[in-house]
Amino acid sequence: MAKTFKSWDVDQPMLLPPSVQELVPAGPVAHFVRDLVRDSLDLSAILKTYAEDRGFPPYDPTMMVALLLYAYSQGLYASRRIAKACEERVDVMAVTARQSPDFRTISDFRKRHLAALSGLFTQVLQLCQKAGLVSLGHVALDGTKIRANASKHKAMSYSRMQTAEPALAAEVARWLAEAATSDAREDETHGIDRRGDELPEWVTNKQHRLEKIRAAKAALEADAQDDAETKNQKEDSSVAGPRRGRPATHSLDTPRDRAQRNFTDPDSRIMKTRDGFIQGYNAQAAVDAEHQVIVAQGLTNQASDAHQLDPLLAHIRRNTGRQARELSADAGYCSEHNLKALTRRHVRGYVATGRQRHGEPSATGVRKTVPKTRVHAMKIRLRRAGHRSRYRLRKPVVEPVFGQIKQARGFRQFLLRGLSQVAGEWSFVCSAHNVLKLAGARG
């Protein structure tokens, strides 16, 4: 007797179309994200932009927000991959109700409403607070370098610009002169109305590159001039007295020879990471120790973390309505100004004063400190506590968050360009992270 199998007829049509609720079981995150966006988030900033009655009806903005938020939570960032998932993945179909916007629609929606999408971070964080996921008992602060949507090989230093600009200008002038001579000779031979008098493509390309170098050089000089004016104002407002330290080796109002500017994304900078140098940005996050919820985030094109502590403390207060009781951070944030900011905001800080070597009981390192300074007092605080110091919470709180974003969900390079655009993209990535924390706490 032959074994009977279940019927498998791929050509059998369905009598009634399936409901989106039947596509995916009740447990997965797709239903949660869809219902969260539809029922709990205020999207008035996006909806009010649709005031034109004419034209073909667009996709529902609420559905588009839910699609983007769910895609980011699943490690889908490129608009083409999101559009492909709308056609192939049933979990995405459960979010879109089987609608399939193309990649251009998804990309344009994200760019058009990026400011409003980045503002969802505060709303999602407040929902995490209501769910009891944010205690602010201890907050760990750190930054991570993420690649920009630009190649580091498309950057040029100021010293190279000074050398390349006159050489290219002379070469372009010589080619233009040769082209003019050639045109005159061809006009005599072929006539004025004959084709052949246009400049060659290689001439226009060189001309375009010369224009880019000159624009980048002027931008570097303008930045250096602004920095010099700011520094002079600070020195004028400080206490009069002899200037300490070594004299400057270059004029303050001119760029350093090693200063670079990228032609693809001028706001991005060359930054050093463990794996070498990248063209990127410095993404910041303050993470609550209770459930690894991001309570504040920011982004800068400065490689140093030193100037980011005070703004993130202000963001914590603004986002949650209250301040953290404790804060831990690595040695990149250690400065007199930052430790004073912690005292002013009544936050007990645990900030490393040096690099902690493997096996050492504290993060004081070999850095020499001046007695009766805040850095010296912090060094004593960490050394006295040893392995029991609250600083030990920093690494297991904030580092896994960057691991989940960059390794588990594959966000290793920004898609947008420009500081404001990239800052909005990072804010939305952090919102997706908090949505997953909120989804994991349900039930």
C-alpha cells in the first residue's frame, strides 16, 4: 500500500485572499511594529505635509513609517533591499498589507521626511519609559565610528591641494591653448560650420576636478579662519597672562597641511578605528543599564569624544524629563570640563582617566594627573574601588548595543551624505533598536 501525502498543487488558486494576520503567526515582531506605529506614535509632522488633493493617491504614510521602522529592525537599510523584501518576505507583507512600493518611493519618502523620522526617537523612548524599561540608575556613554557613504581615497590634504592646484591650472591652460590652436587649424581645413570644434572630454574633466579642488581648498581655509576667530575670542575673554605651551608652528587662520576634505561627502572625516582608518562619522549613544535602552544619541564628524558628554547629558534630561543618577564613560570623555559638567548636573560620574589594561583593577592607566583637580579626584575614586567600581558596568552596558546595531543587524555604513542627513539616519537606527527592546518586553 503506497504512502499518502498531503496535496501539493502550486497552481491551485485560493478561493479567498489570505488576511495579513494569517501570513505571519501572532508572535513575531512584524505585528508589534505595525500596531505600534499605527496606534502609539504621533505622525502628524508627516501627515500634515500631504495637503494636495490632486494627483494619484500616495501610499499611506503610516504604512511607510511602519515599513521603514520594521526594515531597520531587521537589518534592511537600502531602499532596493526593502522593496525586494516587500515582494518576497511574508513578515514584511504583514506590515504593508501586501503593498509593494518601489525602491525610489521608499528612498524619496525617507529623504523627504528624515527630520520627522529622526524625531520618533523621543516618542519611542517615552514608550520605553512607560513600559518600565528606563530607570536612569546607571547610564553608560560611548561612541563608535561608522563609515560614511564616501571613499577615503576621494579626500585630499591641504598641502596636496596647494601643489595640485597650480599644476592642474597650468595643465588645463596648456590644453585649452592647444585646443584653441587645433580648433583654428580645423576651421581652416573643414570650415566653421563643421563639427569638431568642441573641447575634448578629457579637458572638461580636468577642468571640473580643478574647480572641485579650488572649492575644497576655499572651504578648508574658511574653516581655519572660523576656528582662529573662535580661539582668539576665547583667549581675549580669559585671564590675561603669558601664553603657556609651545608656540604654534603654523598660522591659526590657515589650514594645517594634513587637513583633509572629501569630495564625495565633505562633512565626513578620516577617523582611526581598530581596523585602520575610515572615512566616517562618530556616532554617540547613552545607554540605560537596566534594559540597554538608548536614552540619548548624537552624531558628530569630530573623531574625539571629549566634546560629546555635556550635550548627551542635556539630551538625557530633555528626552526623559529627568537626569541619570550615575554615568560611566571611557577615557575619551575625561576632561576637567566634562567632570565639572557632571558635578553641575548632580550626576555621579565614573570616567576612566586612562586606558585600562587587561587584568588591571581600575581604569586609571598610567596617566599623570595634577593634584587638586577633578581628573585627579576621579583617578583616586576609581583606584580605591578597584574591581568593585561602578565603572565596571560601562563595557557590558554600551558595547553590546553597538554590537547589536553593527554586527547583528549589519549597520556598518551610512546611506545618506551630509552631517544633518547622517544624524537623522543615526537617530532612526537608534529608534529601531529601542523598538526591539520594547518588543522584547511585551507580555
